[in-house]
Amino acid sequence: MAMEITQFLLAAQSADARVRTEAEGSLKQFQEQNLPQFLLSLSFELANNEKPSESRRLAGILLKNSLDAKDSGRKELLVKQWCAIDLALKSQIKELLLRTIGSSVPEARHTSAQVIAKVASIEVPQKQWPELVGSLLSNMTQQESPAHLKQSTLETLGYVCEEISHHDLVQDEVNSVLTAVVQGMNQAANNAEVRLAATKALLNALDFSQTNFENEMERSYIMKMVCETACAKEPVIRQAAFECLVSIASTYYEVLEQYMQTLFELTAKAVKEDEESVALQAVEFWSTICDEEIDRQEYDSPDTGDSSPPHSGFIEKALPHLVPMLLETLEKQEEDQDHEDDVWNISMAGGTCLGLVARTVGDGIVPLVMPFVEINIRKPNWRSREAATYAFGSILEGPTIDKLAPMVAAGLEFLLTATKDENNHVRDTTAWTLSRIFEFLHTPDSGFSVISPQNLPRIVGVLLESMKDVPNVAEKVCGAIYNLAQGYEDAGASSSLLSPYLTEIIQHLLAAAERTDGPESKLRSASYETLNEVVRCSNLLEASGIIGQLLPVIMVKLGQTMDLQVVSTEDREKQAELQASLCGVLQVIIQKLSSKDETKPIVMQNADQIMMLFLRVFGCHSSSVHEEAMLAIGALAYATGAEFAKYMPELFKYLQTGLQNFEEYQVCSITVGVIGDICRALDDKILPFCDQIMSLLIQNLQSDALHRSVKPPIFSCFGDIALAIGGHFERYVATALQIMQGAAQVCAQMDTLDEELMDYGNQLRRSIFEAYSGILQGFKDAKAELMVPYAQHLLQFVELVSKDSLRDESVTKAAVAAMGDLADVVGEKIKPLFSNFTFCGEFLNECLDSEDDDLKDTARWTQGMIARLMVT
Amino acid sequence: MADDGSASNRRDPIKSSVGNVAGQRRRQQAVTVAKERRESLVRAKRLCRVGTNGGDDEDARVENEMMIDEEQPVLEAQTVKAVEELKSAVQSQGKGAMQKRVTALRELRRLLSKSEFPPIDAALTAGAIPLLVQCLSFGSPDEQLLESAWCLTNIAAGKPEETKALLPALPLLIAHLGEKNSAPVAEQCAWAIGNVAGEGEELRNVLLSQGALPPLARMIFPDKGSTVRTAAWALSNLIKGPESKAAAQLVRVDGIVDAILRHLKKTDEEIATEIAWIVVYLSALSDIATSMLLKGGILQLLVERLATSDSLQLLIPVLRSLGNFVSVDPKAMLTILIGGQNTEENAINVLGKCLRSEHRVLKKEAAWVLSNIAAGSIEHKRVIHSSEAMPLLLRLLSTSPFDIKKEVAYVLGNLCVESAEGDARPRIIQEHLVSIVSGGCLRGFIDLVRSPDIEAARLGLQFIELVLRGMPNGEGPKLVEGEDGIDAMERFQFHENEELRVMANSLVDKYFGEDYGINE
């Protein structure tokens, strides 16, 4: 029997902390001691119209939190607990929830709809709530259902569709749900609330409608209803309808042909005259069509013989009307537009869409945009000048260099001058356009650049001058310098062109990083990242002196961060952020200088002090390990080689902390990578630390709490450690191999339909093979026989992978290599195994036919290893 | 999730600033760099091999600081003039210009071939290289191509800086290697390239990156001719390492293994010699090549060559290849040794022939090969032990120079023990030990103990240990004493090498301690 808990629920929201804590304690106790009764009582509370809305709201929240959690481990536990509850009691709860969506109190209905969806997400896939859909549908079909019940029912249907997969419903159910939803959109028969709920529900149900969209009659009916709804009187409903159209554009691109004319008219009208929230979705419709067509064009590369999904060329056909429509949006800038990255308005969306159109059709867009640019770019009205510049910048990716080069060459000087425009927006967009020009039309290593030795001095001069402009402009200029420097990467002799300006560029970037007139730290981080790129892409032999001077400057700056006054959490965050930027610069400098023997000594001379700084950075943050400092330490380990051993005693505790940081899993992942770097630097000198490292790595692998993306790097790290310590890996081999075999098993059972999961599966498999390779090669000279018992498993795993047509090329390569390592290292004793696994030959032949030279080489090597084994 | 305020569709604006993306990209790059390093480390492990080529020293260049040849200044003046002639010939157009060029080239070539110390420096200073490169341009008549390649060949034979002067000519020299060119031109270009490749690793890398290898490799496909030989020689220079990538590239050339095997089978000794050098480098540097060659039955061919040839030039690379194959893969040798065709005696006897040879290098290489075989399985040991080579080995131990003696001692020592695993003391093969000791080898080993070479001394001590421990009826100590072994060991009493000191002292203590001789 349910308990009366209203008082506790109210008290738990009391302003009096003591009362609140006590009530929370009681509720928690109840939950722990008798979960079923607790949930039932909450459901009663939620269902009871007599109760105060505050207690009902909290009851709903508690119910929801008892069924779902963000953390996957916790979620699994909650699901288990729910499943364990007595069936009769669960029915009672579900009954109460379904009753609540008919309540007269809107908030209770809404909460209940959400809770029903959570229960459905557990029970529908297991076929334990077969009556749910029927019961919801009957709400819709009964004549006497009040509007608010229909509204909540539609809302519930929408949430349920969002939570479950379309495999969970049979086609009949899908049909009925769709019918109910589409009827709910009927303007004549329903009020606005119902129609809004129906339109939102349709958005979630669209994924279920594959079969219905294949049938022309059903499809046209749905489309007609959506298009009608897109003209509804209420803006929120129009917006929801356009959101449906966006979703349809991406899910059902193939069948849109016959509706395109109507859709164009609808969207054009919305873009032109509707409220911004609606117009944004209309633009988004076209951006989505671009996404689809770009995807298809990329997929359609000539070397894959696969038949690509059909490309209807909608953008190409709509081009003459679409481009003017988008250009018009560009002039609707906000007056005091904020220059934050998260600003989103119609002119931003229009420019973004224009960029996508350019990528879709290439050269065809140029004659449609250039007249607009030429007419507007000199107008007295700043909106015209800004729109013209923005249009020009947007179309720089997509068209061929041949098409763009003459225009860019002709316009470059104008743009350089426009960096002095009186209007902030115009200068901002001008600087951004320059950065796009350098990104796409400055690639000296492939033979083309708008920059020549003649105009370079002027360009650099203008950019450096603009670095002193207001923060938002300076930030865009950073982007221009970033792309300017990047173009010279790998450009051989022409990378020298920038060398004479390095000192000045670096000075300006450092000065910009020091500025305090911008919001937050955006300019600073843009300046430092640009500095990094300038250093990374410089011609090292010419720049070594300058970089050598930059190093102590950055070290001093990093040292100064330790003296910052830290009182609040905010201070602490600011300090950490600044340290992150500076550690990033050090990482790049170390990496750059250690790439050549001539300049490595500069790092070596400073290594002790650099390391001391990193340790102090760690010391500043007791609770976590600083990610960027860790990354920089990896670079330092590579630079110093075996000498890095002297830092290990002090560093080690931070490595341990890093490995245990599950919360910030990127830190954990980077630490794992750095341990790999250190292994390569120290070789067997890493041995004294291996027991502890391996223990932590193994615990991490076994933990459900650690984000899964860290696990593949850990397996690769096994390989790194084994390579470093060779035969000493013997003591870990049994445990490590057991986990590797377990993980291999997990890979074999993965859901192949889940793309994201498959991606993870590929990473996992590759890393397991890398671990095998490392361990085998590590044992090569001493302990090869230890791997004999695992040979069978390895070959089985390779066989399994060889039969998976979805595997990634990198997995294939790792698998083939591990097989070769097995033959190379273990040899004679496993000869019979190789004769038993007949798949080898076929698999190797497949690899030898590959287009990938690396894979071919590896396969040939492996073939050689196996042949050598079999010949003897 | 069914939560409130589900955000409506929006994407990242095209206009964004550089900070965030750049940071992510940089971090990603750091991870990629680490990944590349891991891959290159593993790749290195996969391709590296225990014993790379045993450093065939190039003959020390004759230092030639004192130029006493009186003719030299004259020669230099003539050379400068010849280059001038060539320059005007290259510039001249029209009728007779071609003939003029060939004449000028021929004169320069003659001068560059003339003396012991060709006037290369003078030719370079006078600006010969750009002219010669010009004469190599596509579509030039064969005679002109031949003469300029010849000049370049001679220049490349000079000092390292002089060889390096050929850099601008390399692309065209390589271009003329192709099948479309006449054989003499291709051969001359191969020769020049061979000289350049012989200079050093840096130039080898340049040649490889310019694609010299594949056309050179295809030049050895025909069955005979001096072109094949020259190309094979150039190729062996090109792949000699120490980096293995050229060797790896060579085995990837379709049909190369067949060509190598075919030439080794044929009678032409000169071609076989150059081919055998290619095999030396391939077997030292490329696992794939090693296994492909083994699969093609190369061991049999090498053994046959050894049996039938008397050419020292050929025997040295053949022996060295054999040693490479055996050290990588003793089992492969076993198939030759005890394979069905009764070649058993052949292989060992053929090595015996080399041991008997007059040439010290040949003897030493043969003993090295045998020691590699003797380090193999028990079957290997039996085959050697029962072969005709045994008396020879025993004799060599007492009579030959030190370096050969040492290799022979390895063979004999290896024959007496089963290959050791881990730290365990090696198990003695008593039958072999008894026969070898009774063959009178103990003296030779005790001589080694007295040698200043630590490695040899250790070998000697190890053998003494075998005798002391392994001779039946405890007759070991007496035998050792009889050959002055105690004295030899006592010399280590205060030796600076701790390992040997401990080893010798503990042997003396254990076998010649207080109780020794009491039961006499």
C-alpha cells in the first residue's frame, strides 16, 4: 500500500536547510529500504489532483531519476532495480501514470508524460508493456476525450518515440501512431496546444516512418499535413513544422523530388517574411539538403565501386533562386551583434548556408554571388559592405582555384584596405574573409598561393596593424595569421618567406595575449594557438634562434602564473586556463625543437627547468592533473630520451593521479598516451614503475565508471610497455592476455547497426592487436614461448576480424601485423596452428590487393614470415 | 531524451574564431605523433635483424696528397681546354654540331680515364657537370649519351665531394636506364649510378628517392651480358644499407627473386658474383627477401656454387649469404643437410673444401658458417660431427691463425653441448666431447685460455669446464692437468675481468682442490 509522503516532499523543498536535509534523508531512507513502495507512493502523489503542485512536481522528478541517469553505470543499475519489482506493483504504477496524463493540472500531465517515456524505454524493447500504445491511442480516438488529454497523449507519444527504437514496434503500431499524430495536426479539428504537441510528436515519429514514406500515398499525405502546418497561424507551430521538414530532408532525401517546388516556395516565404525562429529553420532545411548532397558527392568518389545513394541535384536546380534568397538574409544583421561564437541569427545562418551551397555546386555559385559583392562592397551603408564581404568569404571553399584566383587577386588589396573600415562588423568580417582566403588559396606546397614575395610585406604589415584593433577583430586576424602560417607548412623553400617576419609576428601575438579589454580569455587563447601554429610551421633552421628566445619568455610567463592570487574557484579556473595556454605553447616549442638534431640541445639545456615548471603546475591543482601540462610532458619525454628517468620519481604520483581521473576522462586518456611516450623514451628504465602502472591500467580497463574511449589507448599502452621492458612483461602476461581476450569477445558481440559503437569497436580491435604486437615483439629475443598458449586465440580473433566486412582498414593492418609478429616471434611451436587456420592465405591475398601501400607492405611481410615458418 | 526545451536544429556558424578548433587540432596532432612513433618503433623491430652485413670494408682510398706526377699540371690544362671545347660544342647549332659535341666529349672522357689520378677536380672547376647534364638530355644520339655517361662515371669514381657533384645529373642518368635505351647507354648509366651509390648512404637515399632502383632491378632480368653484371653490381651498391628500405623495395620488384635464382643457377661466374653480393645484402636486411629466397631453394644453389667454383670473388659472397641464412634460420639449413637428396655430405664437405682453401678469408667465413650450423639443433651437430670436416677442424684448431682458430673453437665447442636455454648449464653431448677431446683438441682450447682476447679465453674456459665435468670416469681433471691446463687457469687468479677470474678460480677450486690426487 502506498504511503502518505506529501509532507516529506514539501519539506524537502523548504527554505530552512535543517528541515530540508532531514526530509531528504527520510526520502532517501524510504527509497533505500523499500524501493517498490517508494515508487508507488510517488506515483500516487503525482496522480492525485488533491495534492499541492509542489509535492507533485518533486514526486515526478524523483520518479524520473529513479528510472534514468546520465551516467551509464548508474542507469544500468536503475534499470535492473526496476525490472526486479513485482509485476503487479509495476502495473499499478503504470496505471497511475497513464491516468495522470488526463489530469487537469498541466504540469502533472507533462511530468507524467516524461516518466511514461522512461518506463517505456525499459519495458517496450522487452515487450513488457504491450498495452501502452493501445491505451494511448484510445485516448485519441475516443470522441469524449478532452483536448488536454489529447495534447498530453501526443506529447507522451512523442517522448516514447524518442526513447525507443523503431524496431521495438510492429508496423501496425507504427501506422496507428502516425495516423493519430497526423490527425492531431489537423487544423480544423484541434486547438493550438494539441496541434503543437502533434507536430512535435511527429518530429520524433519520423524515424519510425520508413515504410510509410516508401508508400507514395501515405508519404504525400504526411507531407501535405506538414506543409499545411508550416503555414499555421501560430509561430511556434510553424517552427515545429519546419523542424519536421529539416528532419525529413535528412532522413528522406531520396523521395523529396515531387515536393521540391512546394518546399522551395514555403521556405522562401518563411526566410523572407516570417519570424526569425521560423526563418532559421527554413534556412536550416536548405543547409541540410546541402549536407546530404555533399555526403553523396564525397561517397561517390570514383575509387569505391559501390553504387552511391541517388543524388537529385536539388541545390543545383534551385541555385538561381536559392542564392538571391540567402544573399538577402545577409543584410539582416543585428545592430549590436555580439561577436561570440554562439551567436546565431538569420544572417549567420544565411552565410553558413551559402558556404554549404558553394561546397555543393562549386564554380556555379560564383557568377551568382559576385555581382552582389561588387555592387554592395563600396556602399555607404555598413550593412551592405558587411554582407558583401561575408558573401565573398563564404564562397571561398568549393569553387576551383582557377575560378577563384583572379577574383581574389583582384579583391585582395581592397580587403586589406577594408581592415581600416570605420565599422567594427565590417572589419571583423573582412579579417575573417582574409583568413578564409589564406586557408583555401594559399597552398604553396601544391603550387598555388595568392601570396607572393611581392605582396607578403604588405599583408603582414596590415595584419599586424589590425592585431591592435578591438578584441573581436584581433581574434579574426589571429585566424588569418594562423592560416597564413599553416600554408607554409611542408612548403620547403618557400616557408622561408615568412622567416623575416617571425619576430614581429610573435611579438604582436604575445602582446595580444596580454590584452585585458576583451571578454573572457578568447583573444588570449586565439593568440596562443596562433603562436603555436606559427612556431609549428616555421622553417626550423631559420627560426631556431627566435624559437630559442621565445622558450624562456614562455617559461617566465608560466612561472608567473604560480604567483597569481587565487581566492575563489573562479581565480583557480582562470589560472588553470592560462597555464593550459602556456603549457600548450611549450608543448609545441619542445616538439618543434626536438625534431632536428641541431636544435634538440636547446630543449635539453632547459629540460630541468621546464620539468620543474610542469611539476609546479601540477602542484597548483590538488584535485586533478593538468591536461595540457601532461601533454607537454609527453613531448619533453620524447625530446630527452633516457635522461627523462631522473624526473620519474617526482612525476610519478601525478601520472598515477592522472590515470585515476575517471571524471575528466580526457585527462586519463592523455596520461595513458604520455605513459606510452615515456616508455619509448626510457625503455627498460621504466621497469621500476611498471607494477603500479600496470595495476592502474588493469583497474581502469575493468571499471565501468571509466569512459570507454580511454580503453583502446590503454591496450595500445600495454604494447608500449611490453616493447619497453621486453621479457620483463612476463609477470603481467597472464592478466593482460585474459583482459585482451575478454575485450575481443566484447567486440565480437557488438551491435553492428550502431555506427558510433562500431567506430569504437574498430578502435578497440586495433588496440588489442597493437597490444599483441607489442608483447610479441617484446618477447622476441627472450620469452617467445610464453605466447604459445595464446597463439590460438590470436589467430581466432584475426579470423573473426577477417570475416567482418565492416572492419576499418587500420584494424586490418593491425591484425595482419600481429599475425606476422606471431609467426616471426613464436615460430616453430605454432606451425601446426597456421596450417589449421586456412583463412590466412585468403585474408593475406585480400590485403595484398589493397590500394593501401602500407597495408600491402605489412601483408607481404607477414606472408614472408609465415612462408619462412612453413618452409622449414 | 524526453526532457524540457529540446533545442531546435542549429549548426556551428561558418564564421568562427580560431582558438577552440586550433587547440583541439593541436591536441589531436600530439596524439597522432605518438601513434606514428609507436608504429615506426614496431616497424623497426620487425625489420631489424641480429647480425647485419659484416661491414665489407671498402678499400682504404689511396691518399694522394703529394702530387709528384710531373705530367699532372699538363693534364689539368688539357682538361680545362677540353671542357671549354665542350662548352662551345654544346652552344653550337646546325650541321656538324652533334659530331662536334661527341668529339669534345670523347676527348674529355679520354683525359678522365687516362691517369692514375684523373683530373676530376679540374674538370669540375671548369664547369663540366652542367655541360654533361645537358648532353644527357632526352632525344640525344646514343653516342653522345654514352660518352657523357662515361665521363660522369669517371668523375663519380673520385673523392666523395667529387661524387656528390653528380647530383644534378642523377635524374637523367636514371631516366636513361629504361628499356627504351640502347644497352650500352643503359649500362654506362648504371655504372655511373653504381659509383654514386657506392659513395655512401646519403647519396644512396637520393638515388632511391629518385627511383633508381626499379629500372636497375629490371636490367638484371635478361639471361646474360655485361649489362646484367654492371646493373647487378650497381644494385648491390644501392641496397647495401645499413638502412633496409632499399632491400625491401628490391624484393617488391616483380620477378626479382626468380631472376636472382636463375642467375645463380647459370654458369656465368662473373654475373653470379655480383648477384651473390645482392643476396648478401638482401639476406642481411630483409626478412621478406630471406623467406622468399629460402622458399625458392636458394640454399641448394649456394651450396652447389660452393662445390663447383674456385673463384674467390664468388665464394666470399656465397659463403657470407649462406652464413646469413643459417644464422636467421638454422632449420632451413637442416633441410639441406638432411633433405632427401643425399646432399648431406655435399653441404658440409663443400664447406670443408673452403676450410682447406689457401685463402684465409674463405677459411674464416666457412668456419663462421659452420659455427652457425653447429649452434643449431642436435641433428645439425650430428651431421657435422659425422662429416669429413671433423679432422680438418681439429687440425685447424691447432695450426691456424688466431682469428680462424677462434671460429673453429666455436664450431667444436658448439658440437659438444646442446643449445642452452636460459641460465641453465648446457647439457653435454658426451659422445661428441669424447671424440673431439680424443682427437687432440684440448691443447688448442687451452691455448685460447692463454690468449689476451677475452672472448677467446672465455671460450677456452668454457670448454675446459665441459671436459672437467663431462669426460667419463672422471678422467677430465687428469687430461686438463696433462695439457698444462691448471697453469693456464691459475693465470686468471688476479685477472681484471671478474667473470673470467671467478670462472677460472672456481674451476680450479672445484676440480683441483685439496682432495685432488688423494685417491691416486
